[in-house]
Amino acid sequence: MKVTAAVMVWSLPFLIVQLPVTVESGQVAASMAKEDYSLYDRIIEDKFLTSQIQLVLLERMTVSRLVPDQDGSMSLDFLQQQGYFDGKLPQELVRDFVGANQIPVPLEPKFQFGVRYRFISDGTTEDPEASDAVAVLSTPAWPVRATSVLDRLAFSRVGRTLENDQALVYVENVRPDETGTGFLVWYHRQGQEWKLFDTEVVWTMR
């Protein structure tokens, strides 16, 4: 298994403001807003769904790091040093993203992307949630081919600007053969709708 990290050098070091991110008790909310799930839905639809996908497997817990096997949660210093998106991310967006992702939290069955899904916890598929908005069957009504299953996606929590007009999310797709990709997605709001603005690959495994 070969891991390739997409590492970029920040070309304008004077723009880097070394401000510590501290997370006090209770600062990171344990639950997420409905709007966060709407953005997750949009990412799945924009980046992953095809007409062949019949089932999506999702990691129950959010991820709080950007590289597999990285010790500790993501840090402001790390993101600034990589210079993702050529250093064009607003500082308030980066700070909110890092602050929101210090502690993993469980995702809830609030996805609405139009395809059946199940959660994965500790490598094991969970029983279907009775409150799933999208019907999840313990036994599919038709044979599900391996190519029709998206296995599996993991998300960070959502970082936002103060005006809530930009959002940043980390998402990774680690497949059963241990290949995969992790990347950052940057969205801009246009009216009431989120539009994909840019994507940055953080790492690949092949």
C-alpha cells in the first residue's frame, strides 16, 4: 500500500498568523445542524453518486484528522503550512474548520441524498436505523453487486465563515482494498444553494 500525501509549501509565509486553537469543555457541539447534513448530501451527489450506486456505507463517527494514522486532531499550523487551495482559504473559515474538528462526533440518520445507506462503526455494519429518512434494508430486495456499493465515506464536521457564505469539509473514501483518497471540498453559497467551488486532494492510497 503506497500513500502519497499532497503537500504544498506556503509561498507567502508572512500571511501565516500563528494563532492557537483552543477547545474548552463544551465548546464543540455534540450534534450538528440540519444544514450540515444538507451539505453532506450535496457533496455525495456532486462527487460520488452514479446511476449504478444502490447503497452507500458511511462511517458513523466524523474524522478529526486529515491524514490516516495521524496522531491527534487537526491543527491550525498544519493546515496553514500545507497551503491548501494556494493559501486562498479565508482565515476565519480555516479557524472554524479546525475548531469544529477537535472531537469526533456521531453522525445521525439525517441524510437525504436519495440512495439507501448504512453506518459503519468500528469496521462493523450497524443494524438499520428505524428513523432513517432514506429507507435502509437489512436484507436488500434485490442482489447488490459489489460495484453498486459505495464503500465507504467518512466526513469531517463543517467549517463555515462568519457570514455562512463559505463552507469547508474534509471527506475520504477508503475502499475495501485499502486504496482511496482524502480531500477537502470548498463550497460557496449562492442564494440558498451551496455550489462546489474547488477541491484539494490531501492524500491518496493506491
